[in-house]
Amino acid sequence: MTSMWIALLAVVDATDATGLIPFRAVPFNLYSIPDLAGFLISAAVAIVFYLRHFFLGRRRLDFVFATCVAGSAGTCLAIFLADNVVPANVLSSRVPHAAELTLSYARATTLLALASLTGFVHFTEWYWRGRGPSSWLVNTTYAVCIALSPLIWSNLFFLRKTEPASQYGSWSSTAPWWPDGGPLLLCFLVESLLFAVYCLWLLFKKGEPRRESASPSRSRAIPWALFVLVCGGIIDISLNSGGWTGIAVFPFSTVASNLMIATGLTLERRVIDGQQHQMQRELSLAASIQERLLSRARPAIAGFEICAWSKPASKVGGDTYDIFPLPDGRSMIMLADASGHGLAAALVIAETRAYIRAVAVHETDPSGILTHVQELLAPTLSGAQLVTCFVGLLDPATGELTYAAAGQGPILFVDGATGTVEREDADRVPLLNFVPDPQGETRIRQLRAGEILFVPSDGFWEARNHRGEQFGIARLTCFLETVRTEGAGIVGERAQAELGRFLLKLDATDDVTVIVVRRMPQPAASTEAVARQLSTSPSLK
């Protein structure tokens, strides 16, 4: 701002040397004060909203509005310069190159006004519908702006005046050399009027925005502010088409509308921030409840080591696991994964977990459990939602695992002695909202001493690093071969570390859950115990 004042003073000093302008207390015409005020206030508002965008959440609506206001500030500055080509009480004919300078400022004013109008169409679409440049109307507006921009420098827009409209520069003739309007200026007026009517209709009409990304808390001040701005611009374009060279109305409407919109957006921001703060508190509470549920699902099973962990992609996740004893002495081992992640998936997976616990008390077949759960869950699932699930019933006395998988795979078994990894896939489709598929097959496997059961959710092996590479089943199999002799806890910890090394500093884009069950190896018999057994054997007596 200081540099602008210095430049203006330098221009005044240079002109005073010619004797054309008497000494004045200010280096500009007093009747151009509204133009200067419009520029300073609009520029300040634009800077504030640019800073809000870059440092307070990157809300794109703030950026679009700041760009619109910057265009308005540029328009006011161009009008200010045009109003100061001819000083007050100075003969218009004695100012050198006044016609050419005013013509240049008039073209700059029109170009900036066109850009500002385009920006406000974009702002209106974003504010109401939540649409960006993909909107056909926004694309059309930008195309019209680009097409009209070169034409502004032709005689079809403005014609240079050969004689000034007034002998002196004054309050009634702030720009005596303002050019005559051409036929395209009238087209610009019509185009401005059409876009303005559409924006005002959209903002004033009743009803809610069509998209969730639109502003959730709309202020009544914003439609009226845009109405004031549009009226000022259309009045100026109409007056200029008729040869008016007096004080412009646009700077007044710019100051009023920008302050009104800035106030409205600020009040909206406070409401939105309050809603987001409340949502974060609710998400934190939901995350703590989910964490407590998972922490309780790790009971001890005689003869087996168990490790399970879940890492949600956001505060709450759509994955869960559960391990709990059944009345018949077996233990339920369950891993479920709802499509997507976040609060919606967390609600679905909590319901799934509750249904499985309730059904497993009475149903002894894993495939039957999945069928009953699907019947209960289907009415609450939308068309796009599904749940994949692994259900296993483990008998700690015999080591027998009875299991079924609805869309959940792969299920990996690792031989502790040889390191061989056997892969089994799901035997039925995921839990969906339409008619359940026929009951799948229940599979039975006898877990040997030292054998490991490894059940991951798809977020583990589908994870991608910064190069777009997938972790994959092959990499997971190689990893399991290297940890075949380790305990379940170490396998679980190293699996999490292995995934972290693969992703480097990237966060997983999906929830990741792993269950590791290892049957403990039989302890080797001591030499004394073997000798005692041989001495007491009847066959050796």
C-alpha cells in the first residue's frame, strides 16, 4: 500500500511540474474515493479469505470467494485509475494521452468485471450445489469469459472518444474521456444479466442444496449481497452503454456485498467448526467404545497362543474380530469386514458382531451361523453394502477347527515344522442385502502342534505403497514362511511391522485386521522321563 501511495505522489509531482495541476492535499481526485475504498476493502477481504483457506482448513469455498473478491478489487482499481486520468477542474483537452489511457482502463475494467462475474457464478454453484469446475454451467461461463476476453480490445466493445464528454473533470464527469460502447458491450450486459438472474434464482429459491458437499448452513445475507453486487455492475454497464461518465456505482455495491458475504461466510464457518468439533467428539467416543470391545476379545484358550489386532483407516473402522468361549467348551474365532470404513461401516460391523455372538450360542455349525446372521443383517444393508466374515469354532481339547468363510479370504495355515503355507479361500459369497445364498460347506481341519492359523482382512494384502504396488498374497506367504517357528504374539507384531515397512510413511487406505492362532508344540520329553517310561514298560519286563 505504501508503494502505491509513493507511485501516485510521483505521478502527481511529475504532472505538477507541467503546471497542469495545482497542489492538492491528496494525490487523487476526491470523487474517486469510493473507487479507492472499494479496492482497499475488497483486497483486504480477499487476503483474509486466502489466508483462511491456506491456514485454516483449506475450505475450497473460501478460495473461490477470495478469487471473486480479488476480481472485484481489480475492477475498483481500474475504475479508480480511469477516474484520475483527468484531475478535477482541469481542462480535459490539456491532459496528454487522456483518451488512450481512459480506453485502456475501460477495457481493463470490463475484463476484470467479466472475470469477477465468472468467479461469482462459480461461487454460487459451489455454495449451493457443492459443485466445482465440473458443472456444465461453470464450464460454460469460463468458456464465455475466455472467448470474450480478446474481443474487449476490439472496436466492437469500445470506441475511443475523439472529444471529451465534459470540458473539465468533475464530480459529474469523473472520466470525460470514457469511450463509447460498441455492440458487444450490449451483449456483455445481456450475458451478465442472464448469469446474474440464474445465480439469484438459485440462491433465493426454497429447498435444500442438492449435494452434501454444499454449504450445510446457508446465510440469508449471501443472496442479498450478491443481489447488491449484481445490481451495481448491471447499472454501471447500462450507464456506460448510454454514455454516462459520472461516478460509478459498482465500487459502492462491491464494498457492501463483499462485507455482507464475508460476514455470512464467517458466521457459517463458526457453525461448521462447531458441528465438526461435535462430530470429532462423537467419533472419539465411538473409537474408544470400539477399542474396548476389541481389547476384551482376547481370552486364553488352553494349548493355544492367540494374537489379534485391528488398525482402522480413520478414527473408527469397519473391521472387527471376536474370540469368546461357547457353552459346549469350544471357542468362537471370528473376523468380519464391512465394506468401506468410517462411522457407517463401524455401525454395520457392530451389528454384525452382536448377531454372531447371539446366534453362536445356539448354532453349532459355522456355515449355519453365517446363514442366520445374513438373514438378520440383510434388512439393514443398503444395495452397496456387504460384509465379509470368517467364523471358526476351535475345540481346545482335540485341536479341531470347524470353520466357514463368507467372502473372507485367504485363510492361511502355516506348518510350524516345514514352513509350508496352505491357502484356502471363501466358500460362499459375502453377507448381502438380497436373498441369502444356499448354505456353504463347513470345513474341518485338525491343527497340528506348532501349526499357525493366519486370518487377515483384505486391507492387509491389498495395501499399496507409494509406487502403487500391492502387498499381495505372495509377499504375505513369504513372510509367514520366515516366522513359522515363532509364537503367535511375535507373528502378529512382525506382521504389523512388515506392513509398516512396506507402506513407509503412507497410511493404509483401508482398515487392517489380523488374527493369529498357534497351537503350542508338545514339550520335548526329558532323558530321565524316557528312561523311567522304558523301565516301567510291561513289554520289557
